[in-house]
Amino acid sequence: MDSSFYINDGSGDPTMDFAKSPASLMVMAATKYTRKVSQRLQKDFGIGAMDWRMLVMLTQEPDIPVARATEMLGIDKAAVSRALTRMHKDGLVDFKAPKNDPRRKTWTLTKKGKDLHADMLDTALEMQDALLAGASYLDIKTLNKILHQMLENTEEM
């Protein structure tokens, strides 16, 4: 591995240099962005980033089980289940379940959920644009390519 990602200046034990480590920078940026998005969405719409992700996911792929949502979002099953339960209580999602196995629910947006998604979309896109301000189209395309490669690499780890 390239030693420029590490600190070893003799002043302490060798360690990672957060300012130069792509993985660390990605995690820090994602954490800060998610916090800002959650604050804004909570203030403006009464829901956080996790519920927003679920609205987007169910807009893209309605009638899906928790396992598929977990796979799409890369978030643990318990967090997805909690979000869907909360959103169901708020009337944003509904589910169907086979009578012979009520645990095999598939989830979909209600009209209220679809309307909320439509109301929130411009705000979410504005926040994404603010995050990417100063980056060219080619920069963003390259970043997406690298991030997709990183996601693929995590499957091999």
C-alpha cells in the first residue's frame, strides 16, 4: 500500500492519515452529509435521512421485502425494519403479507408516502448539488465509478 496514506514522522506510533485516506474521507463526508440531510429533512418535513432513503427506494422499487431493501441500501435489516415500522405508523407505507407467512411482508408507498417523496425531492437534490459544488460533470462521473468499484470491492473483502 502507498505509504503516503500513513503518518510515520517519528513523533508517535505509525497510523493512518485521515486527511489522505480515501476510505476515511469517504466515511467522514458521508457521516457529515447524512447528519446535515437529517437535520434539514427533519426540520422541513418531519422525517430523517433513513426515512428519505426508504421513500426513494420504494419509489424506485415498490412491493419489496425487507431483505431486498437491506441489499439495496447496504443497511442492516433491523434499521430497515424500524424505519418501515415507523413509516407505517405515520401512514407513509403499507405492506402485504401472505396469510401462510406474515413475516414475508412486501412494502409499498401509500399516496401520502408518494406525495411526501414528491415534496422532498427538490430539497434532496439541492442538498446533493451543494455537496458536489465545485466538481465538474467528469469529476462526478469519475467519483461514481470509484464508489461503485469500492462497493464491489467490499463484496470481496
